[in-house]
Amino acid sequence: MYQEYIDFIIPLAKKVGELQLSYFRTDRLGIETKSNISDVVTRADKESEELIANALFGKYPNHKILGEEGGFRGNEDSEYLWVVDPLDGTTNFSQGIPIFSISIALQYKGETIAGVVYAPYLDELFVATKGGGAYMAYHGGESKRIQVSRKERLDSSVIATGFPYDKSTNTDNNTQEASRVVPLVRDLRRLGSAAYDLSCVATGILDGYWEMSLKIWDVCAGILIVEEARGQVCYYRDDRSLSVIAGNELIVKHIKEIIAPDRD
């Protein structure tokens, strides 16, 4: 039903990936800071979003876009909203760490109906449509249906998390939660790209993930991919932007009991 959008997004994401790789590990990044010293943006972020926006408006001129760098643009009355993080994991990208991704999702009347996450350096592609399942393709290979991990215990699970940009000025910064989780899991990872974290949960590479103070462009595509991979995503607090836990139902429950035991 929504395949036409996926067929358009996939080659677009790969084209954006080529642009990003042309900048990766070069001295042409043009790094700047945004909200604070931890919140960085590069020339690749900006050019990637413009490439995506121009392509989307060329194909769907009456739609609107919400992008990390450019905010809202397009037809404000449209029921179709493209939610775009042109380069999720900018800190990794700017340091030469190869975990970063492009996240493009489409919402219709507020419901996410299609999503793509593409990690260019790793050449890993994650795709989902509402009601159509979730799929992964690796190194240009055949797309295969994916499903979240079936693990039931935290002590055998590898969990990922992240930390907010205001971690240096706000003590409510996930460090206490992380310290409680570490002794109870096989290990903890901090990959640095929420869209990629969620995609790894969808395919069972990670068993679970939580993070606070995210933005909709960080997670819009990734949440759909997890849910279509038979996973669960819950919002564990409402006072720090979007704060999510992802995994199978049991792992989400176990994580929530540790990091937010008093929150419904």
C-alpha cells in the first residue's frame, strides 16, 4: 500500500549516503556548534537535508517536511509530513567514527506509514511500512524480513543507550539510570545514533535500547521499524522531550522497572 514511498526513499537515502561518504574523514566538514559544545553540525548535515528536501518537493510538491536542520517547510495544510534526520550521529561522523545514519519517515494524519534508515559506511538498510513488516538489506544484498530479539532476561542481553546534549549542565542526564542497568545486563553499548540503535533492536543485533530527550526526527522511522519487527516502543517519561524504551515486550518491561519504576 505504501510501497511507492519506499521505492522513492531508498535510492534517495543511498544518494545522500554517497554525499556523506565524500565528506567522511576529510578536512572539509566545516564543523559548527548549535545549542552547546556537544551539539554539532557539519556541512554534510546541511547539504544532505537540502538534497532530501529538494528531492521530496520535486516528487511531492504539496507535502510538508520537518527536518532537523531546516525545521518545517512546505505546504503547512498537507496531511503528509516527511520527518527527516539527514545525518543522525553527527558527533560520530565528525570524529571519523563510522556509525551514523540517514532517517526518513513519512506520516499521514500523524501516523507513521513508511520509514527508512540507512547507515552509509556500513551499507545497512532498514525499511518498514505500516502493516507491511520490517526488512534489512546488507551490502546491497537481498532484503530479508527482520524480528526483534526473543531474549527474556537482561543478564543475557546487550542493551544500548545514549545521553542528552545538556548532560554537562543538567544532572537529570541518564547517568544514574545507566549505572543501575550496567550490573544487570551482559553489556551496555552507546552507539551514538538513535535511528541506528532502534534499527539494530529491530533486527535483534541489540536486545533493547533506551534514551531520553530525543527529537521526533531521531526516532520517527526507527520506531516504525521496531514495531513492524514485532517489537515494542514505550515512552517512559513525558518531561524530557521524547524518552523511549525499545525491545521485545519483556525486555522493555525489565528496562522500565530499572530506569523508571515509579512512572506509568
